[in-house]
Amino acid sequence: ERRGDASLFTARSSRILRILLSEPRREWQVQQLSRSADVSIGLASKIKRQLEGREWIATGEGGIRLAQPEAMLTAWADAYSYRQNAVSEYYTLDAVGDAENAVAEWCRESEVPYALTGFSGAGLSSPTVRYNRSCVDLRTGIDRVLRKTSLRPHEIGGNLLLATPHTRSGVASLPTPPCLCA
């Protein structure tokens, strides 16, 4: 792990990375990044220096833009742990797809942002993915979704995981591929 990686991928710092990834061809001023990511200009400047040091950004007339998004994503994936999220296991007799649809329907009706993650998210973009355990990230409303679905708490071996992301810049905070979020 390179020195500084830990601070580059913290919840607050990663807001800047998410902003850059949301519009990878756009050129950004540090002040714009700071405002869009809701972080201080000092932190935005620090992250900019770290990204420059790794040659993940390039500087143009209008500011900085991503130059190596794949390298940045690879390092971020290496530093990321899903275990940082609060994850609860549930069991349902419904088929995996039916359970995901029930949660998704409730989220849409209640205007609660959600994301199918893990194999659930992968299964949306690739029909060859097979899985028997769903994974859904919710910012809020887990208790309410439980009252409206057939999900039951299950300590070990549940077939549906509901997770609350550890950072406020998780679920639906930025534009994401439509196949992953609603």
C-alpha cells in the first residue's frame, strides 16, 4: 500500500473520486470539486496533489480531469472493504429476483435510494451471472422495508443482505449506471 492511500480512499476523500468518475472527461477546478463533494478546499487540494503524484489526473486549460480512471479504480478496489458497511442478513422463501423486485418496488414507491450490489448488481448487466444470495444497499428505511416485504432476520445464511453504506456518498449520491441504481 502506498503512503497516503489510506487518506485518499477515506469516506470524505472518496467523495472527490466519485465526482471525478461521474464525469471523467470534464475538467474541474479545485473549488468546483470542493463544492460538489462538500469538502474543504484544503482537502480537495490535498487529494489533487495525491492524484497528480500517481498520474491519475491531467491538467488542462479548464482544470484537472481523470487521465487514468482504471488505475484509480483498481487501487480503490484494493483498499475497499465491504465490511465497513452495516450489513444485516435476512431470509425469504421468495426467489432471489422476486425478493430484489419487492425491495426495489418498495424503494421506488417510498423514494428511498437503493443499489443492487455484489452479484445482484452484476446479474443486471450480465445474464450469465448466477447467484442465490441478493445484496441491496439502502441509505435508510431498512426497518420500513422489512414491514412491507416477506424478509425475516436471519443471523447466518440469509439469502438477502441489506447494507447501509458507511459513507453518505454511497447509494445514489451521484449519477450511476441505470442498471445498478433506481
